[in-house]
Amino acid sequence: MSGISTLRRVMTRSTLVAAACALTLTAGAATANAATITPAAAHSQMAATGFKTIVGGDKASEKYPFMVSIPIKAPASGLNNGNCGAALIDPEWVVTAAHCLDMQIGSFAKGKVRIGSDKRSSGGTVRTITQVFLNPGYAQGQPNQNDVALVRLDRPVKNKPIVIAKRAADFGSATRILGFGITKPNKDPQKWKMSEKLRQLDTMRGSLEECDPGFAGDTRLCTVSHTANAMACNGDSGGPQIQKGKDNAWELIGVTSGPGAKSPSCEKGPGLYTNVTAFHDWISQTIEANK
């Protein structure tokens, strides 16, 4: 590992048995210093937690070769067949929300990801997770802070990665969110049924005032829906928010982090997305240091 490994929490293949992937709706403690968390420690820290798929969305209208699904389970809360989303940004790397890989909040990644399929459980390219890197400033809260993480795959894929935008478009600009989460809200995780087909929702970048005070900012994007009662929900955490670039190609601007207001029903919105463009340097440095 390079010298920058002391600035982040790093998990290798041996600890990924217990990798966490959840959209937490309540605040939780997160260590500030870099550390490797063992499976035993993760088991001891398990607790019931909330997760966020797209309610009110539509089936995917096109192919998204960069879309990634990370299977997860959370036994303590009764969830055995969940997932988080992510986006392929390099043949060997994907970006997701840090809380999706936070082993202190009670859910466990199954160690493999599926890339480029519009089906949650089949198709696409399957790879094993070898390392994850949580942003060193990540912390649980309302909202989560610096909620972004990188996942290294065991070997490169041939899928075309999505480019990270230079910046998120202005307030009111059109965006789109993608996910395999639930399509009907339910407070009981045992009754959550993840969508087997990829879903999308056309959204737009909301103003700071359209989220609760203190939620949106330079590193967090307020996201609102054109459709009433439609937004990301349980199972969509870490999934991409995208916008069209000058060449009409999709660009990545965000990953699903949580609700944009205190304790809303997920479909009511607004949503809150980590502004991936604000972490471009950290992403580039981490990948370069671990080639």
C-alpha cells in the first residue's frame, strides 16, 4: 500500500466477507482514523438499519454498461436478498456510497458485483471485490458526510466505464437516477422486494433550499423528481446519478447517499446524492496509488 493508505480505511479480500452495504436512515458512529475492520468485529457491531430502490420509476429505456449491482444481506434486520448500486469508472474500479461498505452498520456484501446488466441476478459481467477504500472524511449522520467509496475488482472488465463529469450541472438541470431497489415502500426489511429489472427515474438537480437546511452543499446534491411520489428508496444506495454531457453521452455526477430531508418517506423525496465531481482528485489519487 502507498503512503496515502494511512488516510483512509482499507478493506482487503479477507475482510470483505463482512463488507457492509446499507442506506442508514439513523445516525451511527464512524471511526475517523484509518483502520481495517475484521469480520469478527463487524459481527459484534451488527444492528438493525435502514436501506434505500426507485419508487415511481420506469424500466431502463437503454443499456447502461457502467451500472453495477452489489448483492448484500443484513441478517439482524431480516434482509437476506438486498443490494446497493455503483458505477464503473475504470475497467478495474467502481464508485459507490461509503455507507454501502461500512461494516459497522450491520449489512454484509457478498463479495461479488455484477456489471452492465439490466437484471439484478443474471447477465452482465461478474467480478470479485478485492479491496474497498472509504473516503477518509466519511462519517454517518443526517446527512452522511463524504459518503463515497471505491471498490477494486479482481481483474478488469471490457464494459465501457462512465466518465465523471467535470462538474454537476446547474440547479434545475435534467439528471437521471438508476437502481435495483424496492418499488413499493415498506418499513419491514423482511418484506422488501428488490426489483429484478433495472429501473430509472428522470430527475433534476434541486436547489439547496429544496432539501432541508444543511443537507445539500458543495459535496452533496439535492435531487428532486419530475414525478410525484417518486424517488430512490431502499436498495438504491450507491447507485448513479447521471447527466448528459456536451457530446450527449452520460456523465456521472453523484451516488445515492440518503434522504434530502429529515426522516421523509423515501418516495416523497427529495433525495441526496454525494457529489462525485467534488471527489475527483481523491478518486484519481487512490486509483493511481493502487495500480
